[in-house]
Amino acid sequence: MSCLETRGEDLLLRIHVQPGAKSSAVAGRHGDAVKIRLRARPVEGAANAALCAFLCASLGLSRRQVALLRGETARDKVIAIHAPGSAARALLQEWTQDSSPATENP
């Protein structure tokens, strides 16, 4: 699986999470995944909730459009994004490029 795949109307995004960072941001590529740094600690699902909130805010999506498919307790995760025909696709493709700059979320 590459960083970003299309399955029907959904996009599958492979993510490598770094919890406990100074700020939440997209940090480019990490192997075959997009690396995302999160302020949240990996305690009682806080990092997973923060990841979904970060993706929703960054991509302009509602919470129901983002779902964690795999990796609930791991750093490597697969996220399903239901955003047919949206601007989110272009931003996700930008994130999956090898030389993408960090994108911070306040």
C-alpha cells in the first residue's frame, strides 16, 4: 500500500504518528506513510482522538468523514477518509509527496 489509496469513494491514508510532540503537524514522509506529530500523549486513546481532530481541522472535514481502520494501539495507522470530490484530496496528495513541508495546526 502506498501512502494514499482510493477505494471507492474513500481515501485510505497510511500514517506514522509521533505522539507527545511540541505541536501537531504534518512532518513529511516516513517510509510508506505520512508522518504526523501530535501534541497528545498516547494515553487512553487521546492520541487517536487528537489525530482524527487534526485531520478534520486540516482537511476541512466533519468527524464522521474520518475513521481509524487499523492501528488503534500502534504508531502506524490506516485512516479512511470519506471525501468524494473535495479539496481534501489535493491536500492529501501534497502531504504524500516526498518533499512536503511541515504543516502545523494551532
